[in-house]
Amino acid sequence: MSRDMTAAMIAVPAPDTPYWLNLPYWLVGVILMIALFGAFQVYYWVGRRLGEKLYESRIGRKVGRARIEAVERVVEKWGALAVYGCFWVPGLRHTLPWVAGALRVSYPWYVVASALGCLTWAPLWWFGGAAALWGYVQLASHSPVAAAAVAVLVAGAVAGFVVWRRRRRRATADEEAVAA
């Protein structure tokens, strides 16, 4: 077997071999999907229970009223579809579900959207993320210089993205101030 093929096999464990707590890799992924689905149901019911108190809660103060209102507009416009979409947007993933509860999004549709989100997002993250992590570990074990270069490139890309977003937000705020 070639060295490249061996590295690929190490990057993602075989689905039927023991992985964590002597469970197969696929079963650990399924358990994590179920846990994520459960967390989303808890978020919804906490939001539904808090309602307007959401703004004064510790989480609400930390997130900020303006951001919560922005999430509310997304939920009001898209409903349960926004719940599915929030899986793919890191800032919304753990914010939007409790706002959906506070806005009383139809629970059956919420369950469907969150189940579909768990079934599509989690496996990509579980398998793709694991492959990326183990691939990086393999790269670091063979070439620490290349791994450092990749880390610098990723950090630079993230920093560039953050700077770009801040500039865009400032420009938007300036335009709104001029318009007002």
C-alpha cells in the first residue's frame, strides 16, 4: 500500500472499527447528531419560555438587543427555513433557535427544520472536520514547516475576513448616518 493511501486511511477512521469509548466511528457521529438535535430543542423551549425576558437575560445582554432584533427579522421573514439555514452560519447556529422559540415559530416545522439541519450539517462537520483535523495532524507530523505555513495562511484569511466585515459594517453605518 502506498504512503498516500495509508495517510488517507489514518485521516478518517474506518466506520466499523472501535473509535471512542469502543464505539464505531459512525455511531459516535449519530450520537453527536442526536445530541445536537436535543440541544436545538432545548434552545427552542428556553426561548419560548423566556419570551420577552430574553432581552434582559444574561445571554440577551451579551448578544445585544440589535443583534437579537436582526435575528428576529430573519426568523420573521423565513420562519422554519431560517432554522435550517442557521446550521450553516456560525453566528446564528446557537442564537437563532432560542429566538425562534421566543417568536413562537411553529414547533412541528421547527422540529423538521432542525432535524434536516442536523442530518445535513453534522455529518459534513463530523466527517469533513475530522478529515481536516487528522489531515493537518498528518501534515504536521511529516512537515512542521508546512503545517505552520498552513496555520499562518488560515489565520491570515480569518483576520482578513474579520477586517473586511468590520469595514463593510462601518461603511453601512456611515451610509445610514448620512441618510438620517
